[in-house]
Amino acid sequence: MALLKNLASAISSFQSLSRMERAVAELREAVGRLEARQVAALQVPSLAANEFRVWSQWGEDGILQHLIRQVTVPNRIFIEFGVETYVEANTRFLLTQCGWGGLVLDGSEENIAAVKRDDIYWRHNLKAACAFITRENIDGLLAANGISGPIGLLSIDIDGNDYWVWEAIRSVDPALVVVEYNSRFGPDRAVTVPYDPAFQRSKAHYSTSYYGASLAALVALGRRKGYAFVGSNSAGNNAFFVQRSRLPASVPELTVAEGYVRRAFREMRDPSGALVFPTAEQEEALVQSLPLVEVPE
């Protein structure tokens, strides 16, 4: 009997927590809708001025709201890589508040199971699949999940082969692209980590700061793929691109020098795994001393 009572209590606590979490989510999204209306009324072209955060890590929710107000998208479909449990993501606000649907991918079965347990999975048009993404498998993964051709948004954040994977994508044609860049490589060099299909940031170097590509490398790649670079978030880790054929006069194209933002947050580790706080110059010197590939500009 005591066991049954304990079980009932645990279930009741779990249900209360779920209701609380749903209430918090509803409040966050209500505030997000208010922020979206406020920044829309300001009509300021700067990406940083449009930032607000609902589910994104920094201010990407607001930036994307700004861009989709300005840019005609072919359909409201997104793809996002590296979402973990999808509680912190660039596309969740689009899914829950703007009528978008799409596909999220993550390399952890546990993370994808968590996404599928979330209410949003049955409430909205969302697919979630477990995959360790490489340049060899990405187009096949998209095809296997029924996504091809023109889409609204592609968001890439895989902490490693971001440049190589974006370069390899041929099966979809996104109007907007968000790609994480590594500001530690500086504003001038067009470089990326060498391609390794098994790349893992935590194993590539003890600092965990050695991954991804420079902003200049991604801007050059975007140019070759038909995209204009329109700016970075104020945290200095995400670059935003608009398909050149869809670029409106209200969204100015920027050079790397105009749009580069050095990240302010610190996440470097020492060989024991402890968080350390070097200067930006020290961190950049370490990362730029490691093997890098110069890419065409």
C-alpha cells in the first residue's frame, strides 16, 4: 500500500511539474509575441536591434522574426541540426507561434526521444530524427525525411563540420540560412577545421574551442551558393544569410568586416576539463595554432 501511495504521489508531482512547465512555456511565448510586435513597429534594419529570446540561445528568435517580415519565403518549412532536446533552438518559436513545420536532427537517441515526448511533437508539424550528420549523408537524410526543394530556413549548429556540411547540401534550397561561426578564427582568415566525418568538438582539442569555421569562410561559401551575408547576432556566434534572389532593399548586405562580432562569452577548458578564462587574444592564438584549412574566398 505504501508503495502505491508513493507511486501515486510521484505521478501527481510529475503531472504538476508538467503543468507548471507548460504554463512557463505559454508565458514565454506570450512575451515573445509582444516582443515581436514591438520590434516590428520599430522598423530598425540592424539585426542586433531586433533581437529577443524565447527559445533561442541568444537573440535569434527576434532576428528571424525580422528577416521573415522582410524576405518572401517559398514555404514555411525549416530544417535545424544539432537541437539536443529542442528546448533551446532557433526554430521552435517559428513552429509553435508562426505556423511553420519542419525537421530537426540530433546525434543522440536520448535527445530525439525527449523531443518526441514533448507536447509540441503531436501539436505541430514536426519531424525529429537521430543522425550523426556528415557531408556524405546529409542529402540522403533530408530525402529520407521527405524534405527537398525550396524551404524557408536552414539552421546549422553542429560544432564541427558546419562549413563542410553546408557546402555539401544540394537537395534543399532555403531562403534563409543561419550558421554558427567560430569568432576565435578572427575576421580576416577564411578557414575551417579539416573535414573529419567523425569530428567531435570535445575530442578534437581539450579546450573545446577548436571547431567550425571562420565568418569569412562562411561568407565566401554563401556567396558561391548564392547567398548574401546580412549580419551576426550580438553574441558573436551566428551568421545570417538571405538568398540573393530574394534579398529586399530593406535588408542590407554586409561585408565580413561590417558584420563580424567577436564573442563575449567564455567557454574554454584546460586539460583537466575545468573552465578557464583567458583573454580573447590568448584563446584566439591557441585555436589559430591548430590545423586549419584555408578555403576559397
